[in-house]
Amino acid sequence: MTHETLHQPSGWIEGSTPAFQWTALIGLSVGFGGFLSLLGVPAALLIGPLLAGIVISGSGGKLRLTPHAFVPVQGLIGCMIARMLPSSIAGEFGIHWPVFAAGVLSVIVASGVLGWLLVRMRVLPGTTALWGVSPGAATVMTLMAEAYGADAQLVAVMQYLRVLMVAAVASVVAKVSGAGLHHVAAAITWFPALAWLPLIKTLALAVLGSLLGRRLRIPMGSMLVTLVAGVVLVRHGWLTIELPRWLLAIAYAFVGWRIGLRFTRPLLAHAARALPRILACSLALIAACGGIGVALVAVAGVDPLTAYLATSPGGADSVAIIAASSNVDVHFVMAMQMARFVAVQAIGPVAARFLARRATANANAARPNDS
């Protein structure tokens, strides 16, 4: 019944061949990305493919990116972050550790408190809101939410929609703060002269590092192992990371497609009735993190967009792409994001499980009084 309703022909994409769907996806990605670039939107090459993925998947397309296909892309993103990070990243932590510690803990506490309040207010069924606003890895939080009886589909929508919203808000903050694209004035060289040996070494690092990270089975290991190895190799002068613009554009597109293609029609239909509440939850978390960013501006003297990206609850890979496309202190942003990523992986699931148990216990205790 509902299954058949959801799969009524929708016109131009449903029932078409995979070749046509891939052609449409690439064409829409180029179109959206080019238009957003003309508007000066940060990370247009990420957001364009993301929107294209939503259009194709929401129109009944069946394209999916397998985890194996995305592994080397995570390696490329790790190489990009390694190139952006200073060789003195340890010194960066050493000098600013009170700021990083306060910022990281504030984001984790803010998301926990907000999730707890949303559960108590019964904004969404059960503990769904708690998992949806958690700043941990989206896949991990979705699986844990399902194990605790939450609506895993709504959690997935909240997690991936928040990534899109973070990027959109970043564009607004960039315009307001005057920290738009750093390459707008200059013509973009898509196919520069290449240093072939550094490029081959970079590709080898991206592939081997990502495969090792996947084999170690740690969250986002493909990106993290490559990132750490890249920082070490660059610091000792053993590697010069070479990433031409066209290669980064492909990597950005894969990251955007990975997010956008998850917004399938059944998932969107399932979330439609709760969409206002989902948006409210996501905006509340973004606003809470924005408040922490305002404190960073006052205390650490960083610019507003740097502070926003450093504390934003988007994915580390998408935040890295936005930071690379904007006039921000990339070192500060990525140092804060990496510190929070490690902290969230260490204590985030434990804290979320604790809050979920407490919320479930309270709900069970209050159930006899419910109508």
C-alpha cells in the first residue's frame, strides 16, 4: 500500500536507466555548483552535488554510493586537511588548549542538554531528538538510535539535514561578515601544470591510508589515518601534497552525493509530517553552537566565520571543504573540529546512552499518567 504509493512514477527520473540517472546527477551537480559559485556561496562544489543528489533521489532515482567507492574519497579529503593543517598542529593545541577544551566541551554539553530538553518536551517520538542533535558521526548515531528504540529514519534525516543547514548558514555568515570566497576575484585554474611525482605520492597516500583506516574499523578511519600520515610526512619533508582543483571537485562531489542520495523518497515521506519539528531541533543546535562561537569571538579574538565553522555541528569533511573555500583561519577551524571529533568519539556515545536511558526511564515512569 504505502510502498506502492511511494513508488508511483514521478515523471522524468523514476524507471530510467542508471546511465541516464548518473548523467542527470552529474549535469545537475555542474549546474547547481556553477550557479552557487557565481553567487559566491562557500563550498558551492559540495552543496551543488548535495542538492543534485536530493533531487535525483527524491524523484525516485535509485543511485547509491557503496562504502567501497567512498573510501578513497575520504582519503583525498584527509590529504586536503593535512595540507591545510600546520606542521606545528601540536603546538597549536598546546598554545590554545584552554580555548579548544572549553569550545569542545561546550558543544558536547550544549547538544546533550538540548537533546535532553527536546526529549522531555516530547518534540519527537521517544529519544529520537536526543540522537538527532548529537554531534557524533551520523552513521554511528543512527545505528545506536535504532538499538535504543528511537526512530532511526528521523534520526538520519536530522543528522544529514543538519549538514546541509550548517553549510547554508555558513554562506549567510560569510556574506554578513565579509569573509566570502577567497578566490572570487581571481580566475580559477582548473587544469594547472602538475607536479606528477607529488601527485602520484598523494594518490598513493589517499588510497593506502584510506584502506588502512577502513581495516582498523575506527569511525572515519579512512580520513583520519590519511590525515595523520599526511601531516607527519609533510612535516618531515617526505611528501608535498599535490591536489589539483579538478580532483578536489570530484572529491567534493562524492561527499555531496553521499549525503544527498540518502534523502530517498520514502525517507522524505516518512519525515514530511515531522519536518517543522526536525528543522526546529536542528536550528536550535546550530543556534546553541553559534552562541559558543560568539563567545569564541569575544574571548579568542577570531573572526565570526572562523568561530562558527570551528564550533559548527556539521560533519568534519564538509566543514573542511567549507573552510577551504572561505577566508577563515583554517588551522583554528580544523584543530577545533579534530579535537571535538576525538572527544565526541570518546565520550559522545557514552553520554548519549546515559541520557537515553534516563529519558526512557522517565518516560516509563510518567506513562501511567498519560492519556
